[in-house]
Amino acid sequence: MLCLFFLVYYLSSTACSELLSRHRRSWIIDSFTIEEGHSGPFPYELGKINVDRDYLVYFDLHGEGVDEEPKGVLSIQKESGMLFVHRAVDYEEKTKLKLRFEARKTDYSIDTILGLEVSIQDINDNPPQFQNSLYAVSVDEEKTQGSNLLTVVAYDRDQRGTLNSTFHYEIKSVSPKTPDTDFFIDEFGSISFKGCLDHEVAQMFTILVEAKDHGEVVSLSSSATVVIHVQDGNNHLPTISGQTGTGKVKEGETGSSLLRLHVTDSDTPNSPAWRARYTIQGDEGEHLKIETDPDTNDGILTVVKPFNYEEGAQREVSISVENELPYFFCKVKERTPSGLWTVDTSKGDGTDADQPHSVKVIIEVEDTNDPPVFSMTVKEAILEENAPTGTWVEKVTAVDPDTSHARDFEYKVGSDPAGWVTVDPHTGDITTVKTPDRESPHVINGVYTILVLAVDDGEPPMTGTATIQIHVSDKNDNVPQPKEHFLDVCVSDGPTTTNITAFDLDDNPYGGPFSFELLGDVKGKWKLNPSYGYAAGLVKEPGVYAGPYTIDLKISGMQGEFGVYNISVTVCDCSVIANCRTRRGTATRAGSGAVGVAFVSLFLLLFMLLLTVFMSCKKEFAAFETNSSGDTLLTSNTETPGTDCKVPDGVLAVFTDEKHHNASNWQRLSDGKQNMNFSSQQDMEQNFMNQHFPKWDHIRTNQSWQLSDNFSQMARSSFIRNYHHTHQFVDMSTMASSNKKNSSHASEQTDATLLALLNRRLSSLLETEDDLLDYQPHLYAEEGDSYSFSELENVTLSDDDSFQKAIKDLGPKFSQLASICKPPHIKN
């Protein structure tokens, strides 16, 4: 029943400036209802709004159905108030149209505004609709009756709570129709079945389901298709139908296939209900294995552990077969008119009908030649280290298991990594042929392992194997040794400690802890703290400066055995060089060049020896010119001319190797000088540096850090002054001893030694410069800076001091010069 609801209110006209006055109003408005889906013709009159007025009014209509969606459904005649319907409406889109009715005076002022609703009357124009037009589901064949297979859902768009929207489900058809299966659907759309599902009878069911409403005038309906796929279950047991193969196997053989078992199964091929699974009963030694051929479903019987003919010539086993899925059985016994049917089901509950099929299989074992068998395949023995050759170790024993025809065999050594032992081929006695060493790499955790074989004379010969684990007892035949032979120590103001670790190849109690002792004159230089244990602390005293050192270290074990070792210690300034390894690496990189230089030097030496054949002897000697600095070189050629030879021009040989220095080297140096003419002291110094230090300019110009020109000149002058002073000292010594020939000869040897010391000192300075090649250039001053440089300390060598002492004190006298050259980032 459709009704018209009014919401009437009065709005006074704001356009009128006169005083408001009450008027009597009389409204007569009928109820308005539009039937859904009206067929026309359009427009048609819906009803009239009557107004009792003493004056003329005009009518307007706004809202849904007029100027709001759905537009164009209604209109009103302005003078009469008649409502017209222009087109059909749909209840499912709008159940009511909400409008606003206005009455206006001739001056367009509002007289009255009314709110009204027009009801839409529903008709049964929508059938129930399923969510899907096609439903599909797969179910197992073992599904029991009454189980829900799937649920279908439908809905109706007509007015709720009316007969137009009320519907029910119904199964219209089932294909194929089988006697043992009946499908039904409840009021909620749940589809179930009665009876049994049988994949072999019907693999798929197609069901047509209908949803029909209860409309009073007309009843509407729709349908959907439901497809049920029945998955094959294991409702047929597999049966062994036959076998192929001999069933024979040779003893000792594995991997061979004895036979194949064939099965038949009515379930779907290659499904879990069809694939067979075999089981072996009676194989006590677990010699056999059976696998399923995935293509044919046959059972393949294979030997995985060898048979022994002496244990039996025949073996009987039982083989059964079943499927991967459990067996299931369903049969309809009675069809009742209501409710579920009476069925008989089975799920492998142990009845005779459910037992897997099995067969007996006979395995025949063929006799073959068995290898000798040792009484113990793994045997242990004890042997002392350093035992004499011929020491008995152990005895092995083997027998031939073939009882029917035993064969002769002999013993052999199969594996002996260090070649220590031999075995008697007849008795099996094992003896040593070499002295055993427990520290051998073949001894692992004190055990030396060998293999002994027993080989018979069969065709082919068979071999048995035994393992002998020889425990070698330790002897104290090794001395303690240091793990480190090269140590790096940094220069510091206080003592510096570096660990030295020791080890002993012998085992306890012949190993550590150890006692450490420094040999030689090490007081004030080196000491040990601690000096007992597995590692000692080598302490460098502050008085030890940078350079290479060699210390003698004695390491003693607990039993008194000891060893003395030379330990190379490199002390370096770690603030200048990252670590001593950098210096060592630099020296290593220079090693290849040093080898080349050695070969060139050797070649030059041979060349010089050849030149001596062409040397001309001289009778007179010229005195060396004095230099401009006032230093004087005294005449040293006061001896009677002897067999001295003139060195050809351009050849100057200076030998710096201490093992080859002698007095003639210094004499050759003097002979070379008499042919030198220098225009100035600077030329003389430059020629001196080129002859004696040919690498000086190369080093000075190619180093990664550059000395200033002032420093370079000062260093060159310092070296020249020291050389001149030394030369003068040598010449004076020679002149003072010229009256005694024997004394002169001893002086010449001293001169050669001093020359060697000087050259070694200068060479060490050059090597120190080589070590600094790894550093980047350092900027000490820029143009415009006003740094004030202090004067360098004069380097003088006293005539009273020995030349060797002067060489040793040369380093500290360059302390101020070294502080200037030191990069700023490492200065204190």
C-alpha cells in the first residue's frame, strides 16, 4: 500500500513590504503512487492539487523526478496544479521521489511551500540471480554421503519481504543419471549426495540448479550449472600378475637386478590410487631393495648387500604390493524414500578383502671365490720412536672363507706412506725397515696408519684388507725452536718489548715450558722479561739505536736439551717509517737491482785485472795540490819507487768490500789523484762526489722528498771535509813511518781499513736515504715567509780521536740538521 506523506509549513513572503495578515487556506491534495514499469501512453495525469484562494496563484514543482535524477518523470501545470507522468520508473533504482511544491502569487512572491513524496509501486520484474552462472568442484571418490560438495548463492532485487523477492532452489537435472548416486539441494543452496561416488562409473556430473521466486502475478526464475569432478580413489587393490627374471645372483655381487614383478590395477593409471608400493618380508640381512618403475608400475628387485654362499644357497622372501592411497570401498545396500541411503563402506580396516596381495620369491645364490678375511679388520699396535730396523710391530692373521675349495694366499703391504714396515708374506709378522719418526707428517695425532693385504691365488685373485694403527711413542729427539727469526722493534725513549715464541716438535713431557737466555755482550742493550714459559719478552733498552742487530738466543727444554739461534732484530724509527716491514720491503724491492750491480761490479773487476796487463810502471810521483780551504795533503810517496803501475786515464777503482781491501787500494787511489787537475775546490769536490758517490746526484734529485740546496751543499761539503781530514791523517801516518819499511806496510794496511770504514759509513748513510723514498715531498718554506734558520752545528773531527770513533759519533752531530729535515707532522 502506497501513501502520500505531507510536510506542510508556512513561509511568509519577504517581498511584500505590507504588514502580514492571516488568510484562510484550504488545501486538497490526493495520495500519489506511480507503478513501476508503467507501459504508457505518456504523459498521463497522475492527480491534481486543489487550492482554495481568493486570489490567483501559480504552481512550481522541484526535486527528484523533475530537475533531479531521475529527471523528466513528473511535471505540473502552473495554473491548474495538475501532475503529469512522462516516463516509466524502476523501483530498484528509486523507491520514492522526494519533491518540493511551491505556490506563488502573481507578483512572484511565495505563498506556500509544501514537501511531498511520490511512492513507486514495486512489481515482480526481477528473477533471482546466481552469483555465478557456472560452478565447478573436485571431490574425492571416498567422499561419504551427506557431505556438502559446494554451495550456490542467488539473490532477488525486488522489494524485500514481499513474494516478489522470496525464492527457493531446485535441482532440475543431473547428467549422467546413475542408480547409486542421487544429488539434492537444501534451502540454503548446499548441494549434497546420497549413495556412493564411483570414478569408474562417472568421472563427472553436470547438475542444473534453478532459483524461482514466489511472485503473485508472475513467478520468475533463473538457473546455474554445477560441474562435479570425481577424483579416482583407491577402490581397487593391485594384484601381482607375474614376474620376469632368473632370481639368481653371485655371492659378493651388488647392484644387479634379480627380477621384475608385474601388477594389475583397475584404478586410473599414473594416479596415487594406481601407483604401486612394494614391501619385502623375510630379508633379515637387508640384502634386497625393491623400487617401483614409474612407467610400468613394475617392482624391480635389486641386490644392495652381497650374499654369502656359505650362509645358504637359497633365500626365500615374501613381497606384497599396495597403492600409495589407502584402499576404499563403497556399495549401496538400500535406497530409502527419505533421508540418506543405506551403504556399506570400508577403509582398509583389516578385513581379508582389504589385505594387500603378496607372492613368494626364491633367490638362488651362486658360489664364487671369496677374498681372504682377516680376524680383525682394524688392529692397533705400539712402536717406540727411533726403534732400530727389524723391530717387530704386530702380527695379522687371515683365513679363506671358501669351505669347499680353500685357496692359498700371501700377505702384502698395501699402504705404508713413509715406508717404515714390511710384512712376512706367509706368517703376517710386521717389522720395521726404517727408523720411525713420530714427527713425520704421516703421523697424525701420534698414530701412523698402514694397510695390510691378503691376496689369494684365484682367478681373478681376491684381496682382503686390514688396517693397522701404530701408536708411535715419543722420544726426546728434538730441541726447542723459535717461531720468529726476524723481529721488528720501534725506537722509543723507554724499554720496548717484543715477544719471541718457542715450540718443540716433541710432545709432553718433552716440550715446553722453555727457558730463554741471551748470549754475548747484551748488558744495557737487550734483556729478557719474562725468560720462562712458551714465549719470552725481548726488551730493547733505550741505548739501542735504529739499525739491524743480531742476537744469540739460547732456548732450553724441561729435559735440558737446548738450541742456540741467531735472531735478526731490526730497530727503526716508526714515527718516520710506518713500520720496519716497510724498510724491509724497500730493501727487498732493491734486491734485484743489487744483484745486477753485483754482476756489473764483478765484470768491472775482471776488466780491471785484464787492464793490469797493459799498465805502465812509473818512477816518479807528484804531490797532491792543496785546496783553497787551507787543508793540506802531505806528500806520502816518500818510499823508494817500487813496482807501482800507472792507472790509465779515466779508470778509478775503489773497492769497498771489507774482505778485499788492502794497502794497494789506497795506493791506487793516490796514483789516480796525481793526474787530476782542478780549477777550483768546487770542481774538485764535485769530481770527488762523482767518483766515490756516483749515486749522490741521482739520489738527491730522484727522492720523493727533496733536501734544500743549502742542506745538499752542506752535506756534500761535510763529506769532503771529512775525507780531506782523513786523507791528511793517513798521509801523516804514512810519512811518519817511511823510515821503517815494515812499519810502513802495517800503516798501509791500517789506511786501507780506515778507508773501508769510511766507505761503509757513507754507504749506510746512502741506504738510509734510500729508505726515505716512500715519502711525499715536504714543503718547508714558501716565498715571502720569514722563517729564521739557525746555523748548523759545525762537524769537526779531532786529530786526537781515532777515525773509527769519529765515524761512530758522526750521527749525533747531525741532530740539529735532522730536526730541520724532519716533517712537521711528526715533530714533538
